[in-house]
Amino acid sequence: MHGADYARGGIGGNREVVKMNILYITNHLNIGGITSYVLSLASGLKKRGHNVYLASSGGQLLPRFIEEGIVYIPIPIKTKQEFSPKVIISRVKLSAAIKRYDIDIVHSNSRTTQVLGCLLSRAAGIPHISTCHGFFKKRFFRRVFPCWGKKVVAISVQVKEHLILDFGVAQEDIFVIHNGIDADKFRPRDEKSRMEFKKRLGLSAGPVIGIVARLSDVKGHVYLIEAMREVLDANKEAQLVIVGEGRMKEKLVKLAGELKIVNSVFFIPEVEDTRDVLSAMDLFVMPSLKEGLGLALMEAMAAGLAVVASDIGGIKTLIKDGESGLLVEPADVRGLSVAITELLLNPAKAESLGRKARVFISENFSEEKMVSETEKAYSECLNPED
């Protein structure tokens, strides 16, 4: 019976969590923050003894899920249209899977999968929970058909405030559960390993400023490239490494050419494992205009890198200015160049910021904590009276 005694003793107390059958829905399994998030949750909850299922259109990282023992259910959900026929086809296929696997709870991770999760929840009479990974535009259909689910996971306090103020989601229906990472995987590399990987990337021995993010205007690459022009005036050996793919690439390459810094800017395709590229960097920059939290930023901090980032959104949850990194106003080219140059000229300060950043991430944003708090959220959905 769905929603039977899944947690005894209540949330936050000594409690026995009974095995759940959990279904995750995501559009695709290509490299990116949402895929990493679902992989961490799915594998973590699988290790805790739950049965975990994943419905998606597939992608590069599918083998990683299979290795973790996650049951994969292919559906044609690779669409950004919330009322696409693909959503209806996926609903029919998953309705059968929900009965077959006796699914207890559905967890969606994007607008289209939220709509799908809502349809499945109503048809099967099981709870639907969604994660809000960032900030949504206040579009008509989002307001008329919210489809957030019984509960919503916000990845930062700032995202929670966005849900309440912009979409009227009830405060009591929101769990703030930060993304978590395994900081041990991002231990700083020794100097020899760092230099070897820099050579593999075609980089010189000069300092490396880096960013890992999809090439989208909201990530602020334009401002970083413009700031790099000023950084090079202070340090001609500096290099900028941009890791990621997206529709902005042609524009960004053109900009580097116009600024006559093309020989100092390196574009690298997205990578499945960021540890190697992070090891080649001396400084990480995240000049986003909007950011729910920033998984790549968390990984850079866990790797012991000094970080410079925009003073916006969930980034403010991660960085205390002057202590675990440096914050600048969004779209502030001058502010970026000054902060980057300061750290390049003061390696002792950069090292101190990086060391404190690593400790902060290790102590506050562990993968284990994210998995545990999400498990409690599921239990509360299934046992609201506890």
C-alpha cells in the first residue's frame, strides 16, 4: 500500500526509515548539474537500501547510473515544451512502470518533468516532489499550472524566497536542501600532477583562471572574457580556460578575437569528471547573472581553489566575501579584473582563501547530508501526520 509506515519516530528524531520505491524523472542524462544531482541522490539512496528507478531519454552518463544498480526506464521526454506529446507518451509508459514497480514517490527535476510528475501523481495517487534548481521566469503556464508537487526542494534559501515571492508556493511546502558533493574526491593535486595536466591541455606554465559552466548568457562568460583583457595588462602569462559547451560559443570566440586575446583564451568541451581540469587551474571564476547554488563552484572550492564569483543568488550561501572567496557585483568587468589580479599578485592570499573554501564545503555541503535530508523529505511526504 502506497504511503504505508515509511518513517517511525518523526523527522529529526530517532527513526527507522523503511525501504521506499523511488522514481526519478529527468529530461536527459548528459553532463550537467541536474544529472550530477540525480546521480548523487539515486546512488546514495540505493546504498541506503531503497529501490531506485530512473526515467529519462538517456545520455552520456547513463552507464554511471547502471553501474550503481539504478533501474533505467527509457522515455521520450527530451523536450522543453511542457505540453508536448512526448509528455503524454511518457505518462502512459510510466503509469505502467509505477504499477509494475509499486512506486511510492516520484521526484522531478525540470519544468517538463514536473508536469509529467504531476500527471503521474494524480493518476496513481502517490506523492510527487520536485527540485527547483534555479530561477524561473514568471510565464503564464507556470502560474496557471504550477505542478510543483506535494513538496518542493529548493537548493538554496534564495531559491526558496524566489518560489514564495514569485510563484506563491507555501513556505511550509518547501524544503531547503543544499546540493552536496563528496569533497574527498576533489582533494588538491600535487604540483607535478598539476603541471602535467596543464601540458596536456596545451597550457603554458603561467597562471590559469578557469570557469566550468554551460556556454549560456546567464553564466556571464562575456564579462569574464572582457575582464581577462585587463588581467593580461597586469600579467601577460595569465591564461583563461573555459570548460563547457553551448550556443554562446561562437559569440565568445569572436569576442576573444576582437579583444586580441585569443591566444590566452582556451575553450575546452564539457567533461564528465571535472577533477582534472580543476587541477590545472590556479583560480576559479563564476561571474553568473543568476545562480541557484553553483555545483561547479562547490567543486572548485572543494578542490582548494581560490574563487571569485558574482554576489547573487545561492552563491552568497557558498562564499563569505574575503574569507572563503571574493564576491563582485554581477556584470562588473572592472570588479572581476581587480579581484582576479589581486589574487594572482598575492598567491598567499589565494592559498588561504582556497584552504578555507575547502574546509567550508567539506563541513557544510556533504553528499551524505544531501541524501539524508532528501530521504527525510520523502518520509514526510509519505507520512505527513508524523
